[in-house]
Amino acid sequence: MKAVGHPKYYPDAVVKCACGNTFTVGSTKPVISVEICAACHPFFTGEMKFVDTMGRVERFQQKMAQHPSGTAMALSKRARKQLKRKQEEEAEAARPKSLKEMFDKIKAAA
């Protein structure tokens, strides 16, 4: 093994969790900071909570709250296509088909 090119090994590196838990491991860094450990992870504690460090859950919930249909779930791509097709068909049905229909509509409005 070459003496040059290998990182320094720390057999008693300290791991610090955001929950306050600390423990030692062997590492190439003297101090390691983590956001979640076995002492606070929901799988090990049995608690039901979101583990979200990037704010993804909150952004998703805000996005669903602002959805124009007012429902809690966004429409799938297929459902959006079907809704758009239905709206186009309704618009087509409301449009006059001939000049006679158009004149009749104008007379009825007057």
C-alpha cells in the first residue's frame, strides 16, 4: 500500500444527528453531521411522521390545495385529456353549424 494518496482514517469519528444523538464510527472525516439517525427515524421509533428535509411534502400539499378543481388530488394526464376533449366537444356543440342557425341565434337574442 502506498503511503501517499490515501485519506487519513479516524477510528473514533463523531456522528452528530439533528435530534441531538451522537455516536462514534470509523471514517475519513473527524465529524459527520446527519439529519436523521436510528434514534429519530420513524421506521425505528414507530411514530408516524414525515421525514422531509427539502420541504417536498409541504410543497406538494400546497400545490394540491391550490388545484383549480378544488379536489385534493390532481388529475392524471389521461383524465386531463378527457376533460379537455369534453370541453372542446361542448364548445363545438354550442357553435352554430350554418348561417341560418347563426341568424336564428341573433334574432333570439334581440
